[in-house]
Amino acid sequence: MLRFIRHAFALIREDKLFSTIYIAGTAVAIASAMVIAILLNILLGDIAPESNRSRTLYLQGSFNDELTPGGERYRYNECYSMTALDSCFRKMNCVEAAAGIRTAQETIGDEAGEQNFRVAVMRCDPDFFRLYDLNFVKGRPFSEKEFRNGERVCVVSEKVAKQLGGADHFTLPGRDYHPVFHIVGVVKTVSGLVRQVASDIYVPYTDYVFGFVPDASTAPDRNGHVLPYKTYHDYLEVRILLREGYSRQDFLDEIEPLRRHYNAMVSNKVGDKDSWMIWAKSHYFNNMNFFEADEESFSDKAENMLPPAILMLLFLLLPAINLSGLVSNRMEARRAEMGIRKAFGAKRRGLLNEVIHENLVLTLLGGAVGWVLSWLFLCAVRNSEIFRIIFTSRDGRDYVPTFDFQMFFTPTLFLVAFLCCAVLNLMAALIPSWHSLRKPIVESLNQKR
């Protein structure tokens, strides 16, 4: 192998033009494929603070709610309540953490009212900090006691902490009583690309000034009607962290008796037959939805991965055709050399392996350049409209899409990059090399005569 590498670098020095063109063509192909691979890694990989994506479930539910003009209730998707969290999800053996979440935009400022600015607010509970491993640079997350008591405590990002000038509290301008929130922790600002957890402020949703009503039995709906069972069907998104060794199907099997019991309890409390259903999506299918999948089987996963895989293959195939022409011309120029070596006993298979290894060295060099190009390209377009469409949160929150090193370099990405190089090398070098080496020795020796 070392002999092939030394010989490859000798050929690079001998024919600089060919080597430059080959490396540049490889770099463009690998960069195109790696852009897709990196985007998929950002969307699907276990990236801090979403290090548990492979064990995370996103829940959706439906129940009979508002009355139609004909007096019938219709079913629509809705979120969950604290009652459902405590009565169902947090009682399950397969669940390590069940986080309730709401998001919003708020205006905060100092007590003097001299500095006000808009921030993204993540209303959550203590389980949120078990589901996501936020990097605390100062302080701690709020406690279960503080959460249950609805205390005005919060965790802020480094960006907000700097905007507040290092103060340990802030106010909500626009509220009649100007409530003061005390900062108990500061976390490293989360990139907007990790949109499920990115926020400026993390606050307990049990504090009513952010819109949560602990006793929601008298809370009116959007049409002004009083819905007596809002306590049981509230507006919390629920995300589940499964224990190690448990699957989505284990969760669905265990939740069914709890769902039936809870459904009967709600129906009995409100005096009306209620119908509550639960759907759970893994992180993969929550973000990859080219095709609908109910069972989330391996075939469903492969089907949803097919479009980006085909696109990556096309990015590798088209440049490979051009590189194949370059290799073919190079082999024609080396036919006399190959003829002499075959005359002295060199085997065709050995010569073919040598040519493939030589081109693999060039391909790996081009792959390294292509990986750097993919980083530069993504950094250049991260503020573009199409990038924001892919990664900006749908709830209106907007963040600066900063990059972390692990978004670009993981063992999986390294393997993908190497496989892309290997596939490109085989497509570009195998056919022209095989065709050239099949020619008779005499024809090869007479090639320059």
C-alpha cells in the first residue's frame, strides 16, 4: 500500500495538470455530496444538545373538542396538559423523561425600562433538561419545587445574559405589574439549526404571566366558549425520552392501558364521552417526511432516505463520467509502460489494483478539499432564504444559524465521505483501466512506434 502511495505522489509531481484537474473535479463532486450528508447529519444525527435524538419521541394527539353548527363535536389535533403528563407519560417504565413544551416570543428588559428587546421563550419543565443536555456555563436548571410552585425563575442563553449586562434578573415590560424573573442559570447559546431546543430563555410554564392557566377549567377557547375540560387537553407539546433498550413500539404498547384509563377518567369528569388518541413519531420520521409512514419500519426508513441518496449518487455520477475520460486518456499515454511491465511478468490484476490505488490517493486528496469546500459553502449560505426554510422554526422564532464542529465531523460523516470517495474512484477509474489493460502486449508496446 505504501508503495502505491509513493508511486501516486510521484505521478502527481510528474503530471501536475492532470492531477490538478482530477483533484478539482473530485473536490466539486465530493463537496456536492457532502453538503447533503452534512444537512442530514444536522437534521438527524445525535448532536449536542440533542444528543438523544435516537431515543426521542414526538407526540401528537386528537380528541373531540369544539361543537359544530349541527351540535356535534369534531376531532382535531391538539397538544397535552400537565394532567396527562403526570397521569400517563411519567408513570411509564419505558420513559426516562417526559417534557412538556410551549414556545413564544416575548419582550424583556431591565427594571429601569431603558433596555427592551425581543427574545424567544421556551416554556418547559425540569424534564426538559434531562431530555436535552444544554451546556451550563453558570448556575443550574430550575428545580422541580420551583416549577411546581410556579416561581419566576428561568435559564437564559449567553447572548441574553450579555444583553442584560450580567444582571441576575429581568422584567416583562408591557405587563401591568412588571413581574421580575430571577436568572438561576446561563447556558451556551444553542444554534438555530438545532431548532427543537434553541431558545433565548427557558422558563417554567407553570408561571401564569406567560399565558399558562394552572386552573384551566374556566379558560375560554378562541371563540369565547368555556370548555370545562381544558385541564385535561391543554396546549403543551410533549417529547419523550425512552430508556435505553426500549423502542417506539414498546412505548405504544405500554401507553395503551393508560390511555384508556385516562380517557375514561376525562369522560367521567366532564360528563361527556371523550375520545383521546395518541400518535408517536421518532426523531427520524419527525424530520424526514418525504413519504408518510405509520409503522416506521426499516423499509419506511429506507424509502424516506431514497431521495437524498439518489441526489448524492447523481452528484457523484456526473463528475465521474468526466473523470473517467481523463483516466482513459491517461491510460492511453501509459499503454507502453503497461506493455513493458506485462512483458516482464506483471499480472493484469496487479496492474489494475495499482491504477485503482493510485487514483484512490488522488480521490482522497480531492475528497479532503471537497469536505473543506462543503464547510465553506454551508457557512456562506447559512443566512440565505432556502436555508432558513429548512431550519427555521415554524413557530415564528428566528435564530442565527451558527455551526458547531460536530455538525461537520462525526464518525458517520467520515464514513460517508470515504465511501463517496471510493465509489467515485471506482466509477471513474475501473472501466477505462480495465479496457486499457485488456489490450495485447504487442499492441501496447507498439503504441508509440
